[in-house]
Amino acid sequence: MAEEAGNDGPKSGKDSKDVQYFDSDFSFEEHAADCSAQYEKAVDVDGDGDGNECSSTAPSDAVVLTEDHDDLLPQSQSKFWDAFHSNHSAGNFYKPRRYLTKSFPCIMQYFEKSSAEDSQMQTNNNRDRILLEIGCGSGSSCTPIMKQCGTMECSGDGDDVKQQVIILACDSSPVAVETTIRFVEKIKEKELDINPGQCNTSFGAFVADPSLTEGESSVSFLQGVKSAYENLALKSNDLEHDGGGVLDRGVAGIVLMVFVLSAVTPSRAGRFLEQVYQTTKPGGKVCFRDYGVYDLPMLRFNPTAACKSSTSDDPIFVRGEGTIARFFSVGTTRELFELAGFITVELRYCTVFNHNRKTGQKLKRVFVHGVFEKPI
């Protein structure tokens, strides 16, 4: 599913421990005020190349689609993402997101918890620490997290028992899943060195889409995640897990949703988050990051090419390759997650400068950052 190209905020060195994360490079309110009037009035293609970030550029043959159009349904979107990832099969189109554990400290806090603390998350005797990434794309999010887990000391119930770190990744695109698996294996061979004396880290990727209805999928999203977890356990001889009542209350302690909900047809967003809620353990958290209103890519679309939506006031467009691009407000984001049952822990706009080395420009990016918790 959807990802962003290029750097989106961190100023980093070679290793994740060197990453410094900045998310307030400029005022969102001032940026929105500067852009809103121009954006709302813009109807013509601006092709003068003057570098004005508030100008609107779009193909002259842009097509306006309603969200019930066949091309916007999940099955069609999966095919569009298949084509995209087939064209970028090397898996290096997106830079590794080494900033994620800085932006979301709760990820490593969860992995570093002791078993005694698990009573807060209703995990009983299940020692596994399970992170589920939805919309894995080419693996640019999961691999940096795996690397950091590989250097982490984990506690257990005894001297001879180590906690298990389980990273599950899924995508609606089979080609994306294949690319992620290949990318992870490549990284393991060249860079990833997990010390067996530290945490036992296992990885599994599978095809799944939380936006599908019961009639569109043979199994629910929760069942798909459970199966992926149990299959991974069978492949790992030393992987101990609880396949009983614990999983009935959810699977993942952390759910990572990075640039994925923006690729979902708005009418399916509620269904998507309901499935995510069922898959999250009580006390577990969803780490959310996606495109915000007045982000640079939004300003490059012609406003008249926006899709007509009956379920959202957020700007929604279709890219040239057919994939959906939605730009969120914090108000819409809060409403979507809380309607699904989550509690809002953090929610804000992240405003970040991207530096174009070729032109010397400072490009303004706007993202929505959120952490949402499933009540215990």
C-alpha cells in the first residue's frame, strides 16, 4: 500500500541510534493559511515551474472519480499496487525509515517490557512481543525496527527464557509482500546480525487487507493475522507461543500504520479500522503516520480533480498509476479511530522540511502523527 518517497523528517547518520527526529520545522497554521486561499481558487494547471509550493499542478486529462468507481475498490487498488511494486521490484524506492522508533518511542518500550508488566496488556503467559505492520510496501519500515531489536536486551521469566520479538507484515499487494520478504532476507544476509544471546526475533509477511468485507475475503483480517503468527511459530523450533485464549483478545501489542490509510477508499476506512481494532491486544497501541492536509503532494494536484466522497471532507485524489491519495486532517483522524473504539493518546500535525539538494529548495511536508490505544 501507500508509502512516501524520500526523507520525511529525520536527520540521521548511518545507524538508527544516530537518528535525531524533528517534526515541527514550521507552523502548520501559518502554512495552511498561506496555501488555503490559493489552493481553493486554483483551477488551472500551473506549469511555469516557479517553485511555488502553493501552486496546483496536475495532468490536463485528470479524471474525476466517485469513490464507488470500480477502480477505487480494494481489489482494483491491489492490482494497481502490484503494478507499482513490480516497477520497483528492487525494494529500494523508499528509504529505510530509521526515525520510526524515535517518532514512536512506545515501540521499543513495548519490546523492552518485562513479563511481569504484561498483566497491563492482558497477555498472561504469552511471552511474545508482536508488532504488526499493515501496508508493508517494500519493507522500509520493518527492517530498521528489526535491526534495533537485534541489539536489544530482552527480559524473560527465567535465566533460560528469552522473550520473543515477532514482526508480522502484511499488504494487500502480493507483489509488495514478495518484495518485502526478499528485501528483509537481503538485509539479513548483509547487515542484520541478531545476537542469539539477545532477543529472539522472527519475521513473517503475508497478504491481507482489512478493508475487505466478509463477502470479499474467505477469512477475516484477524484470522489471517492469527494464521500468519501460528505459521511463523511452527517454523521456529524455539518459538514458544500461546495459541489459545490470548489470541482471542487480539494478536498485536503494536500495530504500525505508516502511509497506508491514505490508500484506502474513504467508504472502507471505517471497516479497515474496525478490523485493526479486533487485531490489537487490549492495552495495545496503533502507531499512525500519514499525509496531512496541505502536504506538498496535495498542492500539486488540481483541486478540480478531487474525488467526490460522501464519507469524507478530506481531499482525495487518484494518482496517474491509479492509486488513491488521501490527505488527512487531525479532526478526521481522531473521529475515524475513536469511532472504531480506540482512545487517542497522541495526535498532531508534523511539519517537516525536505531539502532538495539539486535545487536548494526547502520543501514543506505535512504529516499527521497519532498514537491510539485499545482500552483494557
